Amino acid sequence: MRHKEGNKGKDIIEAAITCFAKKGYHHTKIIDIAVLANVAVGSVYVYYKDKEDILLKIFKNLWDSIYFKISELSKNSNLSPEKMIAAMIDDLFDAFIENPNIAIVFVNEQPQIAKISRTFYNKLYERYLDIGEEFIKKGIEKKIFSQEFNIKTFRIFIFGAIRHLIHHWAESNGKVSLSKIKEDVKYLVKNGILVR
Amino acid sequence: MRHKEGNKGKDIIEAAITCFAKKGYHHTKIIDIAVLANVAVGSVYVYYKDKEDILLKIFKNLWDSIYFKISELSKNSNLSPEKMIAAMIDDLFDAFIENPNIAIVFVNEQPQIAKISRTFYNKLYERYLDIGEEFIKKGIEKKIFSQEFNIKTFRIFIFGAIRHLIHHWAESNGKVSLSKIKEDVKYLVKNGILVR
DNA sequence: ATTATTTTTGAATAAAAGTTCAATATTTTT
DNA sequence: AAAAATATTGAACTTTTATTCAAAAATAAT
């Protein structure tokens, strides 16, 4: 079999991330992606079924890597619930720190991809949140966390908050520090706004 | 001058909200809106410049009403910072409780409208967040709120969290109670997750 | 009742963009 | 070196949908 030099599939994905971040999924033309990836329009369709398929693969790659990281940590370490929640927030942020464009695509096109297939999309990040929920439960049992609030709400709350913060950061072009934001979030999650 | 019976402009906006919520802005055709509003395709263009203009007006109406409510309260009452923040969360949620479809459009199409004009879009809700920031500052001064966290981060954090929760609720078709979520949010904002 | 004005219509138009595929180029095999 | 296999191409095709506008309908004015 013929050996492929380079990796057009990857080039196309990366070009797509850049385009989607800059112009949004719907305003990105296949030819935009092709030009940036240095391939012909037709090649895009050799590597991906259609435009939707590209977006889908971007999300899949993202969540696979986030989940893998946190899953390893959960298995191989023995962190307290408090430390584990902090680590999860760290890893999630870090994934986006590595690639701001993915952060923008993540926030902007999430509804789009959820519309394609709710079930498929949920599966992508549910595993991650499941781990979070597991450790929140442990924290409540051990009386480290408050008994008062609904665990499902927290789950969604924290996810939404982070999603929005990342969006804000990614669009600000580094004018705000994501590391600082990350610390603020961890503090706020732990302590709320009331002085103690 | 001829007297108009009914209100086609309003019919069109309401039909658009329903369509955008169900299928998303980009997947909604003008004819979908026209059929639901019981008007001809051409009429849509009599009342609105183009498709974008409809989305724009939806957001404008929404934020105008939210801001008006909270602005009146801020002027005419003398609530403590803590109570005021709670009231702002209440009013924001209530706007969406009144119309779940607006909640879905709000969350899904926000990036879309921000792309049209960042400046215009920001103006829509900045006034609301400004009031929030004002009361957070007061709370910090009065030592009711913690001195530790960044006020800007809080501002964005809370906004994003609420945005996401509303989305979740709107899409769940009432399977979760928004009133319950609202209370959870207020508690979480106040106290964080650590037991005290 | 007739004319003028305003509102509504929807078929026709135009523009845009996703997708295909026969032809070409490149690499591997014999 | 020729043939076979695979990869790449981009112009042409197709589909989709936003927008227009001349005509018709409805209402108001004379």
C-alpha cells in the first residue's frame, strides 16, 4: 500500500478549528478550510464525510483527552474530594489553555453539535461529570462539603460557569489571565461569596 | 391612515422565537417563520430588514425588560447587597420562566448575535451586570462579601453559570424545577460548597 | 361609488455554498 | 520501465434559501 506523507486529515481538522473559531461553523466555507490546510476542496471529503463530521471529530478529540487525563488521576491517586475537584477544574482549564481556538469552538458550537445528536454529544462529557459527581458525593458523605445543595445543580452550574469563563478568556486574546481565573473559580466554588 | 388590525410584527417575532428555539437560527427558514406567524414570506421583510434583524430584536426586547425591572428595584428600594444580588438572580430567572423558548434562543444564539456586533450585544446586558457589580462592591466594602475574589471573575462566572442552568432547564421541558435551581444557585453563590 | 393609500402576497430571482466525480498526479509493485 | 494502486484535485453540479418586487387585496378618503 502507498505510504502517506504528511497528515492531511490532521491538517484539515486543525484548519477547521482555526476557521470555526474565527468565523463560526456556519460562516466557514469548506474552501476556507481547504485553503488553510493546503489541500483541495475535494480532499476534505476524502477525509471526512461532510462538514458536520469535522465538527464532530473536533469535539470527540477534545473530550477524549480531557477524560483520559482525569480518569487516570482518579484511578492512580488518592486525592481528597476537595483536591480532586480542584484537579478536575485544573485539567479542564488546561485543555483550553493549550489551544484557545478550541475553547472558542467549544463554547460557540456546542449547541450546534448537540442538535446533531444530543445522545452522542452528552456521552462526550458525561463521563467527565460523572467523576466529578462521584467525588462531590464522597465529600458530602465525609461532611467536607455542605449537605444543603442539590448535586445535579452543582454539576451543571460549575460546568456552565467554566464554559462561560473560558469563552470570555478565549475571546479576550489573553488580556485576562486564565490561570488567575482558574484560581478564582476554585476559591468561589469552595467558599462562595460570603465572608467567613 | 389605514388602521392595522392585529400585530403582524409581533406575530413574526413570536413565531421566530419558537422556530429559533426548536431548530436553531441557521436551520430556521424564513418560510418557517412566515407559516407559523400566518403571514406571507414577503411580509416578514416588510416588518424586518432581514433574518438577522429579527434575532437582534428578540435579544433587545429581552434585555430591555430585564434591565428595566432590576433598575427600578435598585432605584426605589433600599435592599442590602446580599438581598439585591438575590433579587437580580430572581428577576433574571423569572424572565426565562415566563418564556422557555426565549431561554433556549438566548443560550444558543448568543454567540451568533455577538458575531454580528460585539459592541451592540454587550450593551444589551452590560447595564444589568453593572448594577450587579455595584452591589458586589458595596458588599465587599461593608465586609459582607469576601475580600478574596476578583469581582470581574465573579461577574462573568455567575452570568455564565446562570446562562447554562437556564439552558439546561429549558431543554428539559420542565422535568427539573427552575425555582429549585434558582434557590440552589443563590445558596451556592452565598456559601460555596464547603460546610461551615 | 370611485379613487387613493396602505398592506399583503408569493412566484420568480439571485446568490451562496456543500458535495460529487472524472481526470490527473503520485507512489508502489512487478 | 511499465503497470497497478492509491491519493489528490478543482471545475461543474446541485441544492438550498434569503430576498425582491410587481401585482392583488384591503382599507381609508373624497
